[in-house]
Amino acid sequence: MTCTRSRACTISPTERQSSRLGDVCRSPNRMKTILLAIAVFSYIVGVARSQETDSWGESGSYTKWMRYSYEIDSNYKYVKTLPTLERFPELLKLAIDPRFKGKPGVAGDRVIIVSQLRTISRCKFDQLLYADSDVEGEHRSAIAKWKQWWDVYGKRYAEEYRKEGKRYPDAWKKIPGAKNLPCPSYPLLLPDSWSTKLKFRSGDYGGIVVEEIELHASPQACKLKRRYRIGHGWPGGTDWINEEWNDLTYAETQEFLATLTYAVDNPWLFLGDQFANVDTDSRLRIGSVRGRPNKWSNYYPGVEWSGILDRKGNVIMNDDPWSWHTNDFDGFGKTMFDDTIGIAFRVFRDAFPDPTYRPKESRWTTSNKGEPSDAPKDRASSIDNGKSTAVPRDFYRYRKGGPQLRQTLVLLTSYILTAYTATRQFPTMHQNL
């Protein structure tokens, strides 16, 4: 018996689908439409994915923001992930949400939110609090400053840095621990004109060292200058010694700023960097500042940094991290620098080296314009280990007499009288006992 059913009745679903696909492929217009749709979809997904992963301040087990090293129940949606810059306004609202404030004496998720604000903005507006500090007042003040940063700078940066920014692989390689690592994928959008000031201080009494560095950068002109003094007002001390960095170019300033930004995002790359040269056998752990003349002591060091400022003095970046976080148990002992000196001083030290540190690279030259006529003319390198051939002018003031000599004699006389009185009273006290 012959089957009378047509071919269409016997085609399987798979064959019917293949037949339709063949018809579409044989139509050029339809094929172009499909390819265009696939391309658009892939682009949208790719951009969305890149924006969600385009963040900084974390690498491997290290993070600049605080996170729990264990599982915890929390209502905070970003307790495990660092939001992108576009989420910054949302974080500002969450930072003042009473749900994340925490109980008295117990830090809540608000601590994590603040650390994320600091990481994303590269700015630190929260302050170290004390027992008698107005915690809520200080918190509101910090959030207000972050909101101002967003309104003045952050919002525009978030809109433009992916389109206008770029990567700086040469600047990245200048970080000690980054030479064998790939440059981060996220672009940097550097300001055209900016300025910064850094002040370093260490030592005590006649060994006090003060250094102030000031950098102004713009396409029209760039200038880097510093001044320092050692033991000012003490025998053998100096007045301000002024120096300028020769032939500074705009390209050099922008590369420096890129290096500094990468370093702020990845402070752990300076983990092996030593701030001080210290004798390992010394119990006092007192030595000299690495990268500076040996006479510069590391005793009680401190740094004040203005951050990177725009033309109007608004803060662009001012975070100077010296510690970070990790969820790796073996890495807990490697989450801070020595002497709690942050990134800014270390990057300045390496980018613009002192002649005693890297003489072939140093371009500092003495320029005492506008200083008193008796200001010493010797450079930092000549005041190293007491090898200076120039006698500081303060030495002559002490020899010839004057206010400083009289003040010293008064203090010395007071000390002698105090010691004499104590020795006179001690026998009487002994007899009374």
C-alpha cells in the first residue's frame, strides 16, 4: 500500500528549523540585521560588564576598604564587593542610614561604607577619633566633604574618565613592586592644572629636620621647589635652604601624578620599601631617613600632605595610605608600612631624589632668592654626617652674643639652680626619714 501523505507531513521539527535558518541565511538583508543585533548586544553587555568591574583599591587578597574575613548576615548590599564610582551618590546616602550605624560600642557596617568612600574617591575626609570626640558630628562633617568632592570633581570624573582617560604603563613601572606586573586596565583622567604641598618633620631638639616641598603643574608652566632646615636655633643649625628642580617638564609632572595615583590605589606594592636606614642591632631603632642625608633622623617622623588640589584649591585626591586590609590569614602581618609614613613622601622621594640618594638623577639646585642675606648657601648633600665645609651662620651668632645666646644662658642657669636646689634638699629629706 502506498503512503499518500505529503513531504511536509513527514518533516521532523529539527529539519523544519534548519530549513527556516537556511532561508534566513539566503536573505542578505535579514543576515545583516541579525549580525548587527548580535554586535549591539555584545557591546552593551561588554560595556556593562567593564563598568561593573572597573574599580580600584583592591588586588588579590589585599583591599584598601575594610571587609569581613568571615561570613556574616548584613543588610548592607555592598558588604562583599566594592562599588564602582558611579555608585558614589548611593554610598553617600547609605553612609547616613541609621540601619548601618551600629550599636553603642560596636562598629556597624557604616565603617565599611566609609572605607569604600575613601577607596573610590581616593580622598580621606574622616578623622582619627578620641574618647571625647563628637562621633556623629565628625561623621556628618566627613560625609559633607565627600559630597562636596562629588559635586565639584567626582561626578564629572565618573562621566569622562572612561572616554577621556588613558593608562600610564611607564608611570606604573616606577612603583617598586609593580615592575613585573601588568598596568591596571582602568584609565586615569588627570587634571590639566594642579598643585600640591608636602611637609616632612623628624628629630628632636637640635636634631629637628623640617622639609617642605611644593609643586605647581600646568601646560603653561611647571615649578618644583623645596626648602629645609636642620636644628634651626641650635648651635650648628641652619636657616632655610631653598632649592629648585631644574628643567621640569609638563610630561614629567603628569607622569609623577599618574605614579602617585597608582600608588594610592595599590599601597601594598611599597610593602618592601624602607623608610629608614636603621642598624638592625640597635635596640632604639633610631637611624636616618632613607633617601635623605644621613643627618636626617627618623626619630618621631611625620608628614603633612595637602593632597592634589585644583586651581581653586579644591581637593582632587588626598588619601595617603600607610595600611590596608587582607582576608588572607598569612598576610595579616603585612598590612602596614614602617614608621606609619604613607605613600606621598615615598613617591616624592623616588621621583625627585636628593643628591645624596641618587646623585646622577637629582636636579636640585640651590636658590635662596628672597631669603635673608645671611642664609647659608650649602646644599643638603654638604650637610651630611657633619662633613659641611661651610660654618652655619647661627654659629657666629652664638660666638658674638645676642638674643639666642642670652636665651640659652638663661635656660642653662635655670637648670643649674634647679639641680643645686635638689641636691641641697636631698640630705634634709634623708634625715627626716
